[in-house]
Amino acid sequence: MSEINFMNLTFKGLTRKALLEDNQGFKIVVTVNAEFIVLANQDPAFKKIICDNYATFDGQIPYILAKRQFPDVEIEKISGSDFVYDLCAHAKKLNKRIFLLGGYKASNRGAVEVLKDKYGIEIEGFSPPYQPYPFSDEHNEVIIRRIREFAPHYLFVGFGAKKQEMWIVEHRDSLTDIGVQLAIGVGGTFEFVSSTIKRAPVFLQKIGLEGLYRFLMEPSLARLRRLFVSLLIFRYYFANSSNYLAKS
């Protein structure tokens, strides 16, 4: 399996093929955008989650910088909002079940219906009431029970950055026992799939302005802060690319 070290993080989910390989055991996928890279460099626990599991390049800027630094390595841009369709197609081929956890109630239900109609797969979802992380034992018990009742092979978790990845790792043993083979944090993907929120046009995605578009669609101080945090990626890029710059 190919992997690279980029901005102090280990990336193993470089291609869709690597993610879809039917490995034994429980696979966690983290879609790493610019904000994740910055947060991981500030939070050792989050960094460990990324480095110990399958990390993909989510976001045009990290993808372009990685391709520039590793021109001979096959790297694909894989966001949760795109990979949901790849995994659904894969599930149809292998007769696997999918569970959508999190997001707003309406968008969760809408995404389930859209994907069921599009792929004809066994798929269910659950949007628990909001609760700050870490969740209470009672809250977690309800979530795990709902997942266990459906017994999915693939699990999409839309709790938002860091919280969704930390929750998956925290419940690794329970999910493995249920038979989940792959779990991935997908942020606001259910909103996009259900068309509750419109995703940025492709040309804006390709020039790295998807985050700005989302802010303009849903302006808030939290999203503005996320945009500024994402820009800090260049600090880590230039601090850790001296070898590459020397060669070029």
C-alpha cells in the first residue's frame, strides 16, 4: 500500500482503489482538507487518528500541493461528498448495506431516499438530537442500538470536523462487533446529497473556493473562522517542504 508523509501527516488513502479494497478488519477513512491539516498539527490526538488510519486528500489546495511535492505518486482528490457515491456503487456491486449517521433530520432522510433510488441498495439512516461532544452514555447507546439493528457494512458519519472522527475511533470495538467494515466522517455530505444545501459549482471546487462558497451560502462566524484556519495550511507546507524546494 502506498503512503506519503505530507505536512507532518501520513496519508494512506491516496486512491479510490486503495479505499475500496476489501481488506480484513475495520477500516476508518478520514477525508483531510486544509482545516484538518491545521487542526491535526495543533492537536496530537487528532493527528494520531489521521496517521493511524486511511487519510485522503479532500480539498483542492492540499491536493494540488501534494501533487506538486510528490509528482511521481498516484494521488486522487477524494472528498466525503464524492466518495459517498463511489461507495454506494461499490455496495450495489457487492450487495452491502449502508448506514447514514448524523446531519439534520430532513437531510439525513432525504439522502437515504436519494441514494436508495439511485443505486437500489439497502440503506438506512439516523439523525440523533444535537448534543455536544463527548456524548452521554445514553446518547451513545441509542446511536449504537440503531446501527446494530440495521447491521450495515459501511457507515457514513456526519457529525462535523473532528467530532465525527473521534466518535468513530471511540466506538471502534462496537462497530467492529456489529460488522461494520468501513466508517468515514463526511461532514455536511447529507445536505449536499439531499439537495438541502447546494454544493459549490465544479469550477469553484477546482480552484479551491468551495469553502468560501459554503460561507457565502451559510454565513456565520464559525464558518468564517474555519476559512481563516484553513489558510494556515501554507505555514505548515512551507515549513515542511524544504527538501522538495531544494530539489526543484
